[in-house]
Amino acid sequence: SAMLLFLKNIERIEIKEFLPGSTQPRVLFSCNILDVTTELRNKRCYVSSAKQLASVLSNINNRAIIDFHLNIHCQNADGSTYSESWELCNQLGAREPTTIAADPSNALLRLIPWGGVAACLHSSATSTSAKAGPLDGVAYCFLPLPIKTGLPVMINGFFELSSNRRDVWQAGSDMTGEGRMRAQWNVALMREIISPCYMRLLSGLRSHLGFSVRYQQLWPSWSDTVPWSTVVSATLAECATEKLLYPHTLITTSSDKFPPNLKSSSPVFKSDGWIDTSLAVLLPSNLSVAEEQELFDYLVLANVPIVHCIDSLRL
């Protein structure tokens, strides 16, 4: 079903097989987008519009934000069905990608400054892993590529690919000319288009998921995998001034284990809601349970915005 995510016009996919002696193919799997409207169709194929593309390329400061929701219905060979809910955030245009795409010397490459991300919010499939939705993201160039990014979301971009389409183009230490420019293009897409989309995705999911385990799982974990580490570092930089983390709320501070100067009959720290990511304090993951609890209690009493989160978000 994830094959439908970044396609511009296709709304249904079927996989069939002909058995020996049969006159009709048997459907092994099918999936289709539900609740299709004219607005949704226009958003999915937005990048195909020559008018919109020309407008973006005319000014390096122009950009278009195209975010939408997809509900996908799936059916297996045995007739069982399930549905999936996906959130997609896309962007056309950004300063460096638009500059590269509009450069006359790159005209033959037909570069389009377009990219986006997608996350599965819910699946009604019976398997536990499917219910949570895929957390092992892959890269797309409209169609999925055999490239695991190590990120928990799907990443799409108008990437320059290797000749066998099994990896995005990357620069060697001694690469020059067009080869180096193609690698710079991919990095520019990741840094200035895909990363802002990832930040908007997390921002939009606050109301859908709250500060749940699922929400935390969708954050990028630090990775040194090249070139996808660019997405991680740039996304975290985008998130720094956004209210995307939820600190702990203190219920009581009257415990005798605290020093007198920290005791209080009323809460010292109470969260007003989501806080800027850069203001949050995350405890290290290598503490024992007792050590973590003690440090947690003291920092909360000191009015420090402690965020209690899963281990992958602390890295």
C-alpha cells in the first residue's frame, strides 16, 4: 500500500497471478485510496503543474507547502481487509534547491525542487507490527527505492540516483563537475525541503497522537548513515524552536527525601503544555531506574522542564 503514497495520479494498485488452466487472474493483493476528492487529486499531482513549477523557479524565495492525509483500503488474497491512515507533508521550492534547478547549466538534468515525508498513523491490520505502522522507512523517488534510510518515516524526493537506481547519488572525495553537483542537489533537497517537511509532520501529529509512544517513535534517531544523517541533523535543527515536546507535570513536592530548600507544599513546576524542543531536558539513558528517578525528582523540583520519553528520543 505504501507504493501509492507519492504517486501523482494512480489511486489503485492490484497484484494478480494467472494459475495454470485458469481463464481469469487471481487477485493476490489490492489497495486503493479512499475518499478521493478533486482537492486531493490536485494536491497529489501538484508537482506536475508546469505553471506552479515555473512560479517556484522564478524566485528562490518561493515555495509551496502541500500537506494532506491519505486513507488506504487494502485487501489480501483470502479476502481479509484492513485500512491504513497516512499523513503526508510535501514542499516545492527552497533557496538552494531552486537555485540549482534554475541554473541554465543544469537544464538537461530537469531537476525539480520537490520532496516530502509520510508517516503511518494507524493500521487496522491484525498483526502487531502492522498495527503500529512501518517504522523502518525507505527512500522514494515517487516509487519506492531499495534504500533503507534508518528513519521511521518514508522519504520522497526528486533525487539524483545511481545508474542502477539502488542508491541516491553521493559525492566521492575527489568528485568534480556534474557528479559533484548531483550530490550537492541531493543534500540540498534533504536539508532545505525534506527536513522542514519532517518538522511539519511532527508538528501536525501533536493533535492526532499527543505525546504518546507512537509520536515519539516517529522522531528521527541519530544516525551516522550517509547521506540520511543530513535529514536527522537538519530536522532536529528545524525542530529546535518548535513546541514539539511535552514536559512532566509535578503532582507533589512534599516528600521528606528532598532538602528543605527544595520542599514545597505545592507544585514547583507545572507544565503549561508543549515546549520548544531546545528548552527540554532529557535524562541520559544509561542510568539505573533508581538513579533516574532520583535525578528526575530533583530536576523537576528545580523547575527544570524534564521530558520523560522513550530511549530512541534521547539519542
